[in-house]
Amino acid sequence: MKPAQALLVAWTIATLLFLYVPVAVLIGYSFNDSALNIVWQGFTTKWYVAIWNDRSLLHALSNSLVVAGASTALSVLLGTAAGYLLHRYAYPGGRMLQTLMLVPMIVPEVILGVSLLILFVAAGVELGFLTLVLSHVTFCFPFVMVAVQARLARIDPTLMEAALDLGATPSRAFRKVLLPDLMPAIVAGGLLSFSLSLDELIVSYFTASASSRTLPIEIFGRIRKGLDPTLNAISTVMIVTTAALVVAAELLRRRDSSGSVQTTREESAE
């Protein structure tokens, strides 16, 4: 192995260890029998049982699920519509419009949170579930839009034209011909949106009220008071859930890509 390759491998390993060792420690200490959560005193699952007796945590978890579900539903609708319209029709300044839609994906979250808070206060909108959902949709729907556009770029545009020529209305052609091909991308974007909304902290911190506190805000507030083994347990549950959603979205994306390649090969052979 060349020195440059060895250095790259070492750097990659060091980066992965820096990122994932703290996560592994957190997961491991969620099974620690010690209430101080500093010294290992034996294996236990009692902290996972304690979650179900903690009303504040369960209430925050319920809020997070409600907000994530609503945000995902709206993001799927808006992202699918935006991706299709920008791909299908040519608008004056269409590229600029698409760029503006992608800005929330790259803007620092603290800036996005402060900006949304100022907007809601200036508009006289009371902070609560509505502001939370709108805020989460702002940075979630671009992921759905990008996934849909990537899929549309690989779909034969003559399929819609053929359906229209055979007498189908534009809405029926979209539902019967295009939507089934878009479904893997839509589901993948929806899963990513749900996972992003579920563990969002900074934007939620600026746009939530006391009654709509989400689980990340509850965890952040408690960790500032001291170590709590219950937080390790609920954090582990969130990590596993988020990882499962991301893996599922990636599997759908790869399945979508492999299906497109296979279809292309069959068409070329014919």
C-alpha cells in the first residue's frame, strides 16, 4: 500500500471512530446498572422499562411522532408536486426557483430556526404544533423533491405521452402511469423526512412552545441538569429508529436504481 493510500485509510478509520465511538458508548451505558452512569456496575434493562413510567418523556415522544408524521405527509405532497412540476414544465427563472427550494438543506440550522421564529412572531402566529410542522416541512420537503427529480430523470417521458394519446386525462395518466414508477423515490424521501423531523433539535427549539416540546428538546433540557441513564435508553431507541429509517430509504433508492438499470437493459436488448 502506498503511503498516500495508507494515510487516507488511517484518516478514514480515525474519522469513523471519532463519530461512532461516542454513540457506541452511549448505547452501552444505556444497559449500565449504575444510576450515576459513570462507572459500569452490571448489565440491566431497567432504564428501558423506566421510559414507560416517565410521563414527560412519553409526552415529548408523542409530540415528536405527531410532528414528524404531519411534516412527512406535507413534505411528500409538496416535494412530489414541486419535483414533477419543475421537471415537466419550463418556468421563467425555474433554476433560480429550484435553488431557492434547496437552500434550507444547506443553511445552518440555527439561522433557519431564528429566521422562522422572527417570521412567526412578525406574522402573529402563536408558537405550537403548527409552527413546528411548518418549520420541519421547510427543510424536509427538498429531500423528497430531489429524490423525485432523480427518479423522473430516469423515466421514459414517452410513457405519459402514450397514455394521453390513448385517451387518459393528465391526472389519470399521472396516477396510473407515472405515480407507480415514482413510488420508491417518494417512499425513500418520506422516510428521510420522517427521520430528519424526528431528531431535529435546533429548529424545534426556536419554534416550539412549552406544550409542544419534542423529544430532542426534552433530552437537551434534561442533559443540562446532569447525567440520566433514562436519557441513554431513549437516545438509543431514537438512534436505532433513525438508522433503520435511513437504511430502509437507502435500500429503496438502490432498488429503484437497479430496477431502472434492468429496464434500460431490457429496452436496449429489444
